[in-house]
Amino acid sequence: MGRETPVMAFFAGVTVFVLTVLPIEALLGRVVESGLLLALPIGIGMGMAAMTVVYVGMGDDPSSRHYRGAFALGALGVTFVFVLGAGVVSGGGFYFSVGAALVAGVITAVGVAIGFR
């Protein structure tokens, strides 16, 4: 696996982050006073999921360590987005929802890293 694989995965994640945050912030900016606070965590989660897909997809012959790291980051991002969305939709406080999403994402990532061998 060359150096270009992690670099391409990083830039794919950043691109997805930007392309996710800008429209969500524009839409939520009309409804919520600070739509950027909701758009940033969603963009981070989607960007991490995109990095995982690109990193694993571009890998020539990645080791199990690379797969575990990539899937753990992807699990963190996807879990973060879903738990944050559920917390915000259910009417929980924003900061509580972000904290719960972060904790759930980290627990899921650790579980995936340990279980995926």
C-alpha cells in the first residue's frame, strides 16, 4: 500500500465533509439559528465513512491492521451520525446528543477494532 492511498482517502473525506456541511448548513440555517452546529458533526461522520470506503477500496493488499483501523473509523463516523440524529430528533439537548454520539461512536469503534481480527 503506497503513500497515495491514505492521502486520497483523506482528501475524499475532506471533500465529502465540505459537500455535506455546506448544503445542510444552508438548509438548517433557515430553520435553526445556528445550523452550522448541527451540520459540522454530520459532516464529520460522513467524511469519516467516506475515508473508510476509499482507504479500503484503494488498498492493494492491506493488512488486517489497516482493515481494522479503517472499519473502526468508519464505524465511529456512522454511529456518530445516527446517534446524533436520533438525539436531536428526539428533542434531547444538543450538547448531550453530541456527547452521547461521541461515546457511542468510540465504543462501537473499539468493539469493531477488537472484534475484527
